Amino acid sequence: MPMTSLFSTVNNFLEEDGWKFESFKNDGVMRALFSSDNQEWELLTLVREELDQIIFYSHVTESTTPKHRRNEMCLLLNHLNNRTVYGAFEMDIDEGEVMFRTALDLVEVSPSYELIRNSLYTNLGTMERYHGALVALMKDDSVTAEVAAAIAASDESE
């Protein structure tokens, strides 16, 4: 009995879950926009068949971190990662792009819709919670990592 590819499994999950997305099977990538309230970001799903991995990236799209703000952003991301149990914030230090990553290592594990759902929605919920703080630090030179962390903490209590 042939196994369904990880790519097909994720693709089917997204279709059944009602997502509108672009699929690039040859690259192992699916791309969608996610919006919540007045926030929007890109969700990239990377499937590494040969490594049995599914990786979700929520990528802040409306801005990048200016060069002179990248040290402050690193401080904020470190603060947020310290509070995050599953997943991690990252920044491309050369480009200033900020994203949140969750991943599934599926070596010798059958991928279930529940595993995919939990990883995906943890990713989206985390980005939704901290998106405002990330963008504030990117766009406003008066916002320090400490101020952005306070914004993030207030977003946690909502």
C-alpha cells in the first residue's frame, strides 16, 4: 500500500480546513495569507519529505526590521522565545525579516491531522499574540525591546 506523501497530507489538511493557499509541490512549499483583526502575515509551510519534517513559518510581511533596530529586535525575540514553549521566533539578520517557526519531526511517526492542526494553530496563535509588538518595534524608533515586551505582555492578557 503506497504511503501518502507528507506534502499531500498537509495539502489535504489545508483544503479540508478551508484554507486558500498556493501550492508549489516541486519546492515542497505552500503559501497562504492569514489575517486577524487588523493584522496580516504570510504563512509558509515547508515540507521536507526526505527528512520527514513539516515546518510552519509565520512571516511578518508588512515590514522588515531596519538595520539600526536589529539589536533591539534580537532582544525582543530572545524575551519572547524565553516565554514560548513550542516554536521559536527568528530573524534573518541580513534582511531583517522576522518569523515564527513551529515544526513537526515525523521520523517513524504517522502524521495525523491533529498533529498538523496543533502545530499550525499554535504557530498562528503565537504570531497573532505578538505581531503588534513586533511591528511596533520595526516601525517606531521610540519603541525599545522593553516597551515592545510590555506590549506583548498586554496582548497576552487579552
